Amino acid sequence: MDDTKLISEIKNGKMHLFDDLVKKYYEKVYYYCYRHVDNKLTAQDLTQEVFMKVIKSIGNYNHYGKFENYLYVIAGNICKDFYKKESHYILKEVEEGSSEEEISNLENKVMINEVLDKLSMEEHEIIILRFYHDLKIRDIAKIMNSGVSITKYRLKKAMKLISENMEGGQI
């Protein structure tokens, strides 16, 4: 059943069908949140919060684009709210006895997070949507509530900043 039909049925009282929406989109929303917080438990909590918000507002849903884009907008807002509450990124602590590979992986994650931290929130969001979720520019523009040309510009600017910081060792 396509999303439009599924949502219509849910709005008509068949709330058990909401499980189908969750099953269809849980993994995508989870990875979206995980890319923002880099912590599995926090990403699970945020993902649950996204679907709780959707279930509360499904009766008012009148989105004319893809439902998936609507979910990313909600997830983005919830992640932003999380950052407001938590003034720092959550980083996994290195335990004593960690292997060199684990330490190297953690260092790479920290380096990537530091580069992403240098981007504006909009640039960071565009990078995640484009490269982690493989969304098209026009879909990103809809999610970000901006035009396609400004989205392309922001993506190009973000890529340039990432390239400069990774090559120049400025992190």
C-alpha cells in the first residue's frame, strides 16, 4: 500500500496501520538521527520521538510531497531540539584496553565530527541528507524549505569547507 493510501486509512481510524509506516521508515529515520548524534541509544530515543510526534499529528497531515521528506523535517527538528538541550556532541569514551583499530575508528569519527561542526546547521543538514541518505537536491530543498539553487550553492560551499579542512589539517 502506498503512503498516501496508508495515511488516509490511518486518518480514518485504522491506527493499527501506523505500524506499517513505522516498519517502512524506522531504519531510515534511525540512521538520520544516528548521523546527527553518533550514539545508538540516543538515536533510538530520537527516532521513537519522531514517530510519537507523527502519530500525534497524523490527523492534521496534509503534506503534498513525499511522506519520507515530512519525516526528515520532523527528525531534523527533533535533532535540533536535542542539540539545544545537550550543548555538545555525544562522543563515545575510549575504554582502557581498546584495540588500535577501535581507537583509530574513534579518532576518524571525532575528526569527521569536528569538520562537520565547522559547517552551519544548514550545511551540516544538507551533507547528511545528500550523502548519508542519498536524497536528490530537489528533495533536500523541500525538506530544508528552500529553493533548489540555494540548496546546490550550500552543498557546494559545504563540500569546499570539508575539503579545505580535511586536506589542510585545520581541525
